[in-house]
Amino acid sequence: MITYLGLEPDNDTARQWLRDELSKPRYSPEPTKAPKSTHNEPGFLDRLGKWIADLFNSDLSKILGLILLVLLIAGAVYVVYRVRRETRSSGANAEAPEPGAVLGGVTGTADQFRESAQAALAAGDFDAAVLAAMRAIAQTASDRTLLLGARSATAHDIGRRLRHVFPAHYPSLYRAADVFDAVAYGGRHTDAASASALVALDTELREAKPSGYVDDEVAEMSLPLLPPVSR
């Protein structure tokens, strides 16, 4: 029998006291916590797919949803196209450096360049003949004061500036500049015909009488005011 403070309750009273005691909160079991969900949050693609699906299931027009889908696909294709184009452009720029000055870093007289060009042509070294002949043209024009700033001029600069001095030879100068840049900076090889034409052009210009204007970056802006030269 359970005794409380010297009391001797009967059986029914003791059971009631026991039930009252056990009903207190301190005897209640700890509540069971719900297990954490192991399901990951939906990713971007999942959310995008759900959003597109909702478009077709909502009250919006299916045509509008289709247009939005087409725009998304077109945008993705455009991004891929731009990335690939930029990659190809970067690779091409790395393989084909910008053309530099014809006489940059090279010293010699016009006669020395001319002799080198003719010797290379006779030996079948057409690339070397092209380089030397173009340098002979640049140096000769500089010596005759027909080409200002020759040491910093590219092959196409030379053609552009001399077109006023030798108008009849401008097409040949333009082709010569293309061949020079292709050999010097494009990693390409030329043939006997192109090399022979450039060596011959050097000879023609050396003997030709100027019939136009001396051209530089400043004089080109006022060509009508300049008198013909005869050097």
C-alpha cells in the first residue's frame, strides 16, 4: 500500500492518486520530431520546365506560350553562336598577327635590298625575294623623299601613299602589299610569278618619273593645294 505523509488511503484512492501523479507533464514522453526531408530543392532547369509547362496549362494562350519557348531557344542558340564566333576570332587573331612596318627592325640601302631580291629570285627563294623587293621599293621612295615616314609604314600604307605619286602603278602596289603581308605575317608562301612581278615593280618605280603628289598623313587632307612633284 502507498503511504503519503502518514496517510493510509484505500485502494481506490491510491490508484487515483497514482493516475493524478502520472498525468503530470514531466511524465509525458518527448514529442517525436518529424524527420528532415532529404529531397533537394528543384534546380534551375526543373523550375524552368515547370514554368513552361504551367504556361501551357494556364489560361494564357498556347500560341503565346509557344512564342515564348521559341524566343528562349533562339536566345540560347544566339549565345552559343556568339561564344563560338568569339573563340574562332580569338584563335584567328592569335595565328595571324597584325601587319607591321616593311622597314621596321630592318636596315639596309635600297641597292642592298634590290640585290637581295634579285639573288633570292634567281635562287628560287620567292618568299625572300618578295620581302626584299618591297623593302627596296620603300627605301627607294624614302630616299627620293616621295614617301614620308617610311620606317613606320606598312605595305598597304606604302601603296596608299604612293598612289598619288605613281597613279598608274597603284593596282600593282596594292597587289604587292597583299603578297608581302601574306608572306611576312600570314605564314603563306608565294610563287615565281608573284615574286617576279614585285621585283619588276621595284625596277619600274625606281626608273619612273613621279606624276602625282607626295602624300603623308597631313598632306593627304589638302591634296588639291599641293603642286605636282618631279623627283
